[in-house]
Amino acid sequence: MEYVNPYLYVMGLISGKWKVTILHHIANYGYIRFNETKKTLPVSEKVLSQQLKELERDGLVKRIQYQVMPLKVEYVLTPIGEELIPALDILYIWSIKRMNERDIPIDPDAFKVHTDQKYRDALDDIMKLNNF
């Protein structure tokens, strides 16, 4: 039996430039569609497709294909994917706080897509400081 480091395991699941953003979008909207997501994120079709396939393979996302014309496909979080979202929220809030402390410019879009009360409660002072 070969043992696996838990940190390496989770990083393998969420590593990839867009995976965490994709997971957040699905959590925020309930589902995503490929073409709509491709238009809203600056990600190539190839990378988006690859990362969605990996998220599906790893059990975080489920692909639902509807038998209609034109073809309609949605991606939703699995229960395992839903369990991961609170941990990603903690990482996001931690990251914003560290960026602020180190005077790293924060992308203004970061506050446009993370609008839930939990983010405002944790980051209100930083949002005001940066005129967001």
C-alpha cells in the first residue's frame, strides 16, 4: 500500500489555474454552462474543457446532459464538491487579508463576484479601504 499525503491529495484536486474559480461559479450560480462560462472567464476553451473533465473525474462536479436540441449541458457540484466550498471560502478570505497586509493590488472583480454576507463580514474594512 502506498500512503498519500492529504495536502498533496487536495492540492491535486484543486490545482489548476481555473478550478477554484470554476467551483466558486458553480457554487454561486447553482450550475454553469460551458459556453456561458467561456464568455465570462478569460480562459481558453481547451483549458476550461480540461479542468471541467478533471473536476468531474475527481468527483467534485457532475456533468448533466439534457436530451434536447441544441445540446444542453450543465455542470453542478456533487455533495463532495459542496463540502469543499467552505474550505475554499476560508482560503479566499485569508488570501485577501494577506494581500492587503502585503500591499498586493487586489483585483476589483474579486469583490464583485464574492458578494455574500460572509465575505462582507470578514472583509468589510479591506473593501472600504480599497474603495470597493
